[in-house]
Amino acid sequence: MENIKCRYRISIDTYSQVKDFLAAVKGMENHIALVGDNDDGKSIVCGEEFLKSIISTLHTMSFKNLWIESDIDIYSYIKDFVINESGKN
């Protein structure tokens, strides 16, 4: 991925949301990365191959915080998953 242009905190909590998220970002996988914090506070970067699998994306639900980073403007595609400052979608 080139330079990061946007970063949003997102929430993916259910299997249905995983399917909807994958549908929303289909075709943009090489422009986005998921970044999450596990219980140890370490960042984990999940790239293109990770996003191609529903099983792998289900794993993101265990992250304390989850962000999506992109080198293109993707807000209109992922707005239903973005958490605002109050912590609500």
C-alpha cells in the first residue's frame, strides 16, 4: 500500500457484519489494511490476503481496537462500520 490517506476506527462484531464488511471493501483489498490491538497492546497489520477470507476476518473481532487504513478515500464504503468519538457506530 502506498501512503496512508485515511484511518478510521471500525467495529466488526457479528458474522453478518463480517460479510457486509467484506462486500463493502471488495475490489479495494490492495488499498486497505486492518490494524488492531490485541490484549498485549501490540499492533497487528492485516493486509490484502487477510481480507480475502471470512474466517480470517472473523479473527478481527477479538481485537480490543480495530482500524482500517487506506491509501484511497474509502469512507463512503465503510461508513456503517466506523466508530465515532463517542464509541458508537
